[in-house]
Amino acid sequence: MNNDTRIEKDALGEKEVPRDVYWGIQTQRAKENFVFSPRRVPCGLIRALGTVKKAAAQANADLGFLTADQSRVIILACDEVITGKLYGHFPLDAFQGGAGTSTNMNMNEVIANRALEILGAPKGKYDLLHPLDHVNRHQSTNDVYPTALKIASIYALRELSQGVADLQGALQEKEKQFASIIKIGRTELQEAVPMTLGMEFSAWGQAISRDRWRTFKCEERLRVVNLGATAIGTGLGADREYIFLVIEKLRVLTGMGLSRAENLPGDTANNDVFVEVSGILKAMACNLIKISNDLRLLNLLGEIKLPAVQAGSSIMPGKVNPVIEEAVTQVAFQVIANDGLITQAVSRGSLQINEFMPLIALGFLDSLEMLTNAVKIFSQHIRSIQAGESKCRYFLEHSQTIITAFVPFIGYEYCQQLLKEFQGLPVTNNFMDFLQEKLGSSLVEKVLSPQNLLSLGYHQKDRIC
């Protein structure tokens, strides 16, 4: 040992730990064992776990299992974890075995050593305040870790829900702004019947409104927690009064309507709720891909003008690419991939535990964070979209498929006759001009007006044949 380290002991023996860190021997072993990626345990999960530890300390103090001094300094240390002040002392790789035990041990050691420091005692003075006997009293990784993950997820889900609401608002603003711009609709990448550009944005807004509703409602699926279950859901090793009290403490600290699972062994062994909510995130990702791709196509056609945010080429001057749409699409791909990982991890849990909680946590919180950032950026981007009115008008006027809109007014046979006549002209160019010549401007303007296109069907009295 040198002046830069301290010695700590566990059941496996002794180990040097850096003197200036708050973690201890259990974290040091995990740090050396799990070296798979640059990904660390998500900050949101660390903060939520700090909140769970604070609730446990409050409950244990109320029931006399911690002294006033012990609970005071543990709670102060928890507060520093919750604010993110101590995040640098959580160095573990996000990929780790043990169902999250290493992260829980990391938390216990950081809180214990910071609490000892507040007391004026040296780090590692565990006979005074112990990571397991005091910080982890009446707890197991198998109940505090899933509980913390649900709390972190709810916080993230609320932020995402606000972002989705703003994205819906951005699309609805464009719906109103472009309500009078008539264009040709397309199916199977072919010209179809006329619509308004506003209607196109309205359709996307409606899809996002469903995402908004789903994200709002699915929070309730995460409010049921297994805190107090300890190792396998039997509560073994925990005081009975603590099991009921700790949920109350956590509910107050978070302001969330948390409830203890009715079947603690079932909630400890099975994590299907994360698959359920991840499926909702996947549905949102699918909508974002669809909207992004549609915007790229309309920008290519010139019917909309996407905002230029950066130069598009290192060799082609003046080229601008739809980079926001491309980036949002890639985020959505990753969310869909995460859903597959979460599905696999949840399904591979064995008997009374899920060993793959760290991967569930990483994928789930990753998806929530990426989607939140994506919808925020996308909302700002969409608000800057401009309509390419001249292109919309051009494609409309030259599309023979607009004849479909006249079928209810002049009949199928006459429409077919007009098409045949137009196609037989030596120069076939502007179909709209041809229709106005044959049917009169008043009828053409009426049939292709925004009011008629938005009226959901036609009135029988308007038929002229």
C-alpha cells in the first residue's frame, strides 16, 4: 500500500482502493471484473437509487434501526447522490453480472464513506457506519434496483411525454398554416387523389397524439414496485413494519403514486412491464421513422422546404441534406433495437430473479433519453418547415388523377371520357386548364377547394349528372 491507496477487506481477502474515492472494495472488484464498454451506469438510475436509499434510511431511523447521527449523515450523503454531486464515484461499466448487485454495492459504499467523512471519520471506518449493516439495512439488490429503475423511468417518461406533446403541437401548427395549400396525394409512391398540405401534417400529428396518450398512460404500469421484497419477494431479513413504512417514505420523496406489489415474489421474478412500456416506445419510434421519411420525400419533390441546418457535402458546394430527419431515424432504429434487447433480457430471467437487469436498465433508459432528445429537436425543426406552394400547385395541375375528385359530381363515364380526350391531344400538359375549359372554372375551383377536400365526402345535391 502507498499513500494513494487504502486497504479494505471482504470475504475474498484484501484489496487496495484509491484513497480519495468514496467507493470501496466491492466496487473496486466490479470495476476490474467488468471492463466491456465505455458505457457507465445511467446517471438517472444512480439518482433514483440514491432516493431509494434515502427512503430506507428514513424508515430505519423511524423504527430505531439507525441512530440519529447515522441516519442524519446517510441522508445527507443520499442527497448529494440525488443531486448528481457524487456521480464521479460511480465508475462501473453498465454491462455487469449479478442483476445489478455491483451497482447497489457501489451505492452502499459511496453513501457509507461520504457519511463517514461528514462525521469526521476516515473512509473505510465501517465499524462506525457500515455499507451493508447500515446503508443497506433491510434491503436487497433485488428490490432496491428494480424500484430505482422504475422511478428513473417515470421521471424520464414524464419528460418524454412533454416533448411528445410539443411535437404534436408543432405538427398541428403546420396543419393550420398549410390548410389552404392544395396538393396531390400519393399512394405506393404514385400520384393519387388531391388533398391539402395541412391534411398531410394533420395525419402525422394524429399519430403523435396517440404516442402522447400512450406515454402518459403507461406511467401507471411503472408505479407498482417491489421494495421490501428483499431477495426473492418473501421479505426475509426485513422488519415487517419497515416493509410497509419504506413505501410511504418513498412515495413522499418522489411525489409519485407508488404502490407496493400485491404479489412481491411475482414482481421480483418477472419484469414484463418493461417489455410492455418498451413496446410503446417502439411504436413511437416507428412513427418518427415514417414522418422523417415522408418529410424527406416531400422535400425532394419540393412540396416542402426543410430548414438548412448545416452544409451537406465536403465536395459539392451548396448541397444541403435532411440531416435532422436522418438522425431522428437513426435514433428510432436504436430504440427498436433496444426493444429487442429488453425483450430478450426480460425473457431470460430465471426462477426468482432476472440476472439481466443491468441490460434492461441500460436499454430502457437509453431509449427514453434518446427519444426525449429526438422529439425536442424534431419539434424545433418542424416549426421551421416552409411550404413549396408552387411545386404543390404544379404537381396538382399536371396530375390526371385529380379527375377522381370529379366522379361524384359528373359521373365515372364522363370522367373517363375526359381523360381519354386529354390523352389524345397532341400536347398534353396542364390537366387543370383542360378541366376548366371543359367543365368551367367555378366547378373545378369548387371541387378542388380546401373546403370540399376537407368535408369528408360529398353532398348528393351537388351532383350535376
